[in-house]
Amino acid sequence: MLTIQNLSYTHPDSALLFSDISLTLNPSEKIAMIGNNGTGKSILLKIIAVILMPSNGTIQLDARPYYVPQQFGQYNNLSIGEALGIDKKLNALHEILAGNISEQNYETLNDD
């Protein structure tokens, strides 16, 4: 679950980008953000991913979100798992599925 309450963000130059955003997103729900360039879509995602801090408000998450920036070529030398930071978990899962049921593989998955 994702809960956002009264979230605001002010740019370092003191320009208010957005204010008082509130929403609750349950695990089975999906949403889309649309809007013109510069309206704060990427900033909001960075705040949810804890890359940026909001000026005001709170965010509560049940799980760590994955954030992949939009810069072209930044991840050319990485697999998708590496770019998302889940490569070790994927490797452990593949090992378990191949019959290697070591305790370390289960610890790596950590109930995921």
C-alpha cells in the first residue's frame, strides 16, 4: 500500500512545484500520471522512491519502490535485474528453482 498525505515540494530556488497531494493506492490498484513537462511527475516519483525529500507531508509504503531514471544510456551495461537492484534475488530464485536449496539462497530472497 502507498499512502501520501498533504505532500508538497518546493524547488531549491524556492519555487513551489506542487502542494497538498494526498492519495492512497492499494496493492491491487494501478494508476497513471499524465501531465505536461515540468508539472512534477518525475519529482513525485523520486519522492516516493526516497531519492528526494518533500517540503511537507508524509509517505507510507509497505515495500521499497523501484525507480529507473529516464536518462538514455545510463543502464546500457546492466541487466534489468541489476538496474532495479534485484539481481542477487533473481539469481537466488533461479538457484532454488534449479535445485540448490541452500540457506543462503533463502536468506537472499528474504521472503520475497
